[in-house]
Amino acid sequence: MADQGIKKATVLKEDLPALNANGLGYFVRYRIASDDKNRYSHWSPYYFLLRGEIQKVSCSVNVLQGSAGLPDVLSLVWKHPKLTADSPENEISVFREYDIYLKTNLTDWTYVSSSASTQFSTLLPDGISWFQAAVQVPTYPKIYSSSAAIFTSAQTSV
């Protein structure tokens, strides 16, 4: 029987790489290794896997006023979003990390940092009059994408 030694591998959703920059799916490829790990195939072509819909969540946005010449502090707190594959009973939270972006009257959307939790604080840049903050699932490359964003704040005056 020719198929006797064939083995299947399953990649879990939480083990998938970061979303592509437009936030619509994942680029994946694979290669095959022998049982003794002595031989490997060439890498497969890239395949594009569409992702399910990412749930938008509410986020608490607070600005703590700095005192005595210290800058203002931006604090964000949000809930884990769910990824809906095809029906509500298949909703799962698979995101282990989130990217934080900031837009001000001086700059366009700028990557600030990544957070492994559902809260983040940072110093606001000096000299700004307003800002917008966004939390999104990780993408590659690190650029703001409204389709990958789970939350985008309204323009807030400082």
C-alpha cells in the first residue's frame, strides 16, 4: 500500500504567523522532513489562507496628565477579541499579542510597540494637540490596517 507511511500534520490557529499587512489572511508555506530528519524537501510555494472575521472590541482610553514638566501618559485597556471562523460556536480567541499604533497631528499612523496583555501604557509625544490610538492583531510588516484593527479611538485632544 503506497499511502501506508504518510503522516498528517495539523497547524493550530494560534500557531499561524502574523496576518499579512492588509489584515485579510495568512501567507504560509511548508516543507517535508524525513522521519530521521536527515532529508528535507524544498519549500512549497506560498499559499494564502483567508482568515475569519476579527471581532471589534471596546477599549478604555485614558490620558493621565503629566505634572512638573513630565509628559502625559496614554493608557489603553481592552478585551480579547474573538475570531469567528464560520459560526458563533466556533468563536475562539487566538491572539497572543497585539500591536499598538498612534496617530497625532504631527505624524501619520506609527507603530509604537507590541503587547502580550490586554493593557498598554506609553508616554505621549511632546507638542501634540490631538492623537488617535489603535490596537490591532499583529501584521507583517508592521503597518496600521483598519481591517486588522480591533479598536481605533476617536480623535482626542490633549
